Amino acid sequence: MAKNDVKTLKIAQKVWKNGELINWEDARVHVMAHSLHYGSSVFEGIRCYSTKKGPAIFRLREHIQRLLNSAKIYRMETKFDCDALCEAAIRVVKESQLGQCYIRPIMFRSLDEQNPAFGVNPFPNPVDCFIAAWDWGKYLGDEAVENGVDVCVSSWTRITSNSLPAMAKASANYMNSQLIKMEAILNGFAEGIALDDRGYVSEGSGENIFVVKDGEIYTPPLGASILPGITRDSVIKIARELGIKVHETSIQRAALYVADEVFFTGTAAEITPIRSIDRITIGSGKRGEITKKLQEAFFEIVHGERPAPNQEKWLTYVEDARFYHRV
């Protein structure tokens, strides 16, 4: 968990709500909102990095499309399309005047105070969308990117795809993540790794996982109840551009212990090496060479110092972005 003091966090003072910018202190919902009682919300985490051309949002469109995909799975209808929500995120960053930040779009079932509806049935409740931003440091600690973290295999199984859709980034899924995270912290670890219902490696509480063995990379497939991570996809493409073979395949728990390198990926975690699992040292017990190469390429890309693989446009430069007055 990032060691940020909430009192020192730089927070964007404007929040986007259903098409308009409102003050941070006014971004509130009713205590009887459906999402508060039944977990009916989906969200995203997006990084905006500082570059020589000003703030740049990393893979904004892919994140917003995943938000809309999550909403579609949960039958949450919204009048805002991908373009509109991308522009809304840009507006929040522009207004914030933050050189770098973490962007949090969230879509949830709220409450119609004039015609309130209660109960599990979500359909009578309106769907609201907010976007906030703040300057968030390294999720697993400032030293984690270089020195790695100590983690454990959790006793909690990852949710199965036919109980809750793992490919949706839904708030309800993160109750499972919280159990994994709390268990790890209380046992002296920075993070936990969950197995799927078959006993194969799934993911961390909020990160995808990669294993390096004999110069090749292995990562669990989507069928292992993982979130289709944007950073995961980025790392796979970067690795292949660097000539490193990547296999999406089932991984046994024991394979973690004998790996040469293991690392997490995620918007918050970026690329974080793992130095031990269940107090078993991984490789040399420090960041491995392949992890380091991937980190260097990744951070060069997000800071605008290197093109993305296949010349894909992964950065949205905030100062260059144009608005079309849809939001």
C-alpha cells in the first residue's frame, strides 16, 4: 500500500459529474444509493504522467472503453460514449493543474430522491458517473519499483468468472481483493497472490502477475479469473518488441518459487518486482534483468521519451487535446 499521508495528497479540486465540473467537496451521494448497499458500481484507474510536452494520459481510450465494457456487462446504461468520457477525463486533468496524477472514473447506480427505490433490483436506480483525480505515488511504496516487495500466496481463492465476471472492473469484485490484501498486510507482506478455483495462479489483489523463467515470460490467461489489465497488455507488447517470448498459460503455484523473476503489473503498481513469495527468495532476491528492461522501456514510453510498440498512440497529451463541447 502506498505510504501517502492523505493530508499531503494533491487532489484535483474539480470533479466531473454527469457532464459538469463541480467542487471536490460537493462530489457526494445519498447514503441510500444502490451502489453503497449492493456494490453496483464499475470504475477505472488511469495514470497521467509528466512529459516534456506536459501532462499525458496513458492509454486513456483503452481504459474508458474497459469502463464502458464493465458497465455493459452489468447492464448499466449511460448517455456518455467513449469520446465524451475521454474528454471529461482530460478536462479534469486540465482543471487540476497537476503535472501528473491518477484519474478515477466511476459509474454507479445512485438514488432518485424524488422516486426512491430500494432492494436488490438495480433497474429503477439512475446511473451516475464521476471522474476525480489526485497525485498518487508508487502504489506499493517508493522503493518497490527497484527493490521489489515481499508477498504471499493468499488463502482466499480468486472469484470465479461464472459467479462474478472477473473481466469487469467492478467494485464488488474488490471485496475479494480486500480479503487478499488484508490477510497479506496482517501477516507482514506487501501484497497477496490469489489462486483461481483450479489452484492455478490468478493475480494479486489489484495487479496482474508475470513469471520469468529461462529468459521467457509467462503470465496467466484471461481464463484464470484475471482482469484484462491495460498495463498487462502493454508489458506483453513491449516484451515482444524487445524480442522476449511471452506465453499466456496456466501457472502452478510451485512455479512461482522456482522462477528466475516474478513481477506485478497494473496502473497503480506499474511494473513492480517481487523479491520473495511465502518467504522464499525469488531468483537473486532483487530486481531481475528482464524486469529492469521492461521497466526502463515502459517508463520511457509513458514519459514520452520512446514510441510505443508498433507506433501505437498510447499517450494523450492534455495540452494538445481539443474539446467538442459534448461534456
